[in-house]
Amino acid sequence: MKFLAVVVAALVLIAPALAFAAPKACSCKNLESIQQELANALYLAKFQADLATKVKQAEDDQRDLRKKNPSHPLAKYPVEKISRQEWEKLRDDVSLPFPQVKGYTGPNSVGLIEGECKNQPNDLKALADGASCKELGTITLKHEQEHRDLCTQMGKAKYWKRLFSEIAAEEADRYTAQAKAIRVLLKKVIDGSTVKVSEETDLKITSGPMEYNYHLSMPAFKLTGKSSPGKDAWELKGTGTRTVAVTSVKIPGMTCTPPTQKLPSKVTGTLELDGLKMKLDQSSVTEGGSLTMTCKIPGKGQGFGYGVAPPGERGSGEVFKDADVKLKSSMVENVAQTVWGKAINQTGVSASGTSTTKLTITCAQ
């Protein structure tokens, strides 16, 4: 009964096993592989739980039929037969988010030897050696170990005679535990890395015939924080400096030289993430300063413009949300489509331009 071995497998639908050196310890370099393994484990946990529910319903219906209507033509079939038929009908409806996990070179599936409470040793070695990184191999080996432990605890005869609703339910438990362990690993590799955020914005403000162009620059700064046990999501925070420079001014009938001064603001970034998705919020406080601009009128000399930016002015907003967590992310935003841009454009003043926020995750080694 080959299909029995399949259901207790730690399924990883990848290329056949090849001879490679043992994988190295996981780091943020393996971020994509870890994320893909987590997504697959979460999917399989739900798939097997749903499968268990559907198969159990079929089993319960058959029990009721045999009890309440024994003369029915289908009542002659034992519950065990219906259990297997329903499971076989539904078991192949698997559609993994990532059928080929990046870097995995192990076997397509590994399961207990039919009728026994053990795996083939070579299968386990191939499973570990083919993992994208060491800890992922350890997690999948534990998945198989838990199958063996339950089999030994129940006794192999009883273990292999279970209804298929029970088999699927056990598999759901194994993948739930596997997903939990992978999420812990995902937190660990991000906690051990350096996360930085930076921003560059080119902004144009137009009011009637006058046009002002600005460049906002925020060099990369660190976001720090540690994940908490038992919580899927956590926060990273950091503070940087954004400067605003006037790059050009166009006033009809005048030739203006933009100020050389730059106005600084302190920016606090808060990154919320669960290892798969992330959201960035920012708040800012102006430090204040002054700007001096020279404008010339042909044949009439020149004049000076003087402006003061008061300190303590605050602003805040969402930079992005529901973004994939990647080693390098670049989010480009149309200023006119932001909340601030839309508000400005309703006052008769036009705001346009592009803002680019970059986030990087760099491994310690």
C-alpha cells in the first residue's frame, strides 16, 4: 500500500537528490528559502487539516448509513473503505505556494517504511544534506522523528491501521509544528542581520507661474529590535536625519540662485514585520533653520529672500504596507498620489515628483 507511505511523508516537491556537501548554517542569505519553506508548511498544515475534516465527515456519514439504513446498497461498504476512497479522491489537490524551494536539492518525499516505525537512513541523510541551509534540514528531520515517535508510542500495528482522517490530522499537526519552528528560524536570521532604510525624494511645487524644486535626502539608518517568543510579528525602530534642499526656483522676470542651506528633520522609522510581509511608518520633527535666496531682475539689480523654518513641526505617515520582506526592497511612490500630495493639490498649489524608499537586510557575515 504505497499510498500510505506518501501521506506520512515530509513533502518537499523539488528536484531529485544530488550529492552535495552538508548545508551551511542558515543566515539572512537564506531568507527567501526560509520564507518559501514557511509558506509551504503553513499551506500543508491547512490542507491536511481540511482533508482530515472532509474525510472524517465521509466516515461519519458511512457509520450513520450502516446504522440507520443497513439495507441501502452502499451500506455494505465498511467505514475503512470509504475513508480510503475519500482520502484518495482529495489527497492530490495540493498546490504548494512554492513547488521548488530555492536551494533545495533533496528528495521529493520522505516517509516511514510501510508497516514500520522507521525511515530509510539514506532518505533522512538526503533530506538533511539537500536542505537549503542546516537548520531547515534539522526541522524536517524532526518532522520525521515525530512520526516515528508516535508510531512507536501507538505500536506499528495500530498506527498503520488508522482511518485516513486520523492520518491526515497527524500530518496537519506535524506541519503546524514545522511551520512554528521555521518561523522561529526566520525571526532568528532577521534578528541577526542589519536592517537599514533610506529615502530620496525629488519634489516640485508649482503655484501659478512660480515653480520650486526640492530634493529631500535621508541617508540609510539602522532599524533595530528583537522578535518576541510566541509572537509572529515584531517591530524594528530607528532614527535618521532627512535634509531638504531647494534645487531651483523659477519666478517670471527673475533669475534666482537657490539657497545653499539645507533644512534638517529627525525621522523615526517603525518597521512592523512577520518575516513574510512588512509595513513601514515614519514620523518626523523639524530641527528648524533659515534659508537665504538671491534673485536678480535684469537691469534692476538683485534682491534677497529670507525664510525661517520653525523647529518642532511634526509629521507622520505610512510609507508602505503589505510589502514582501526581501534582502533589498525599493518602493517608488508618486508624490501627487500620497495623502499629503492630494491635500496640497486641492489648495490650488500643485505638488509632483517621485519618492524612493529603500530597505536593505544585510547578513552579519
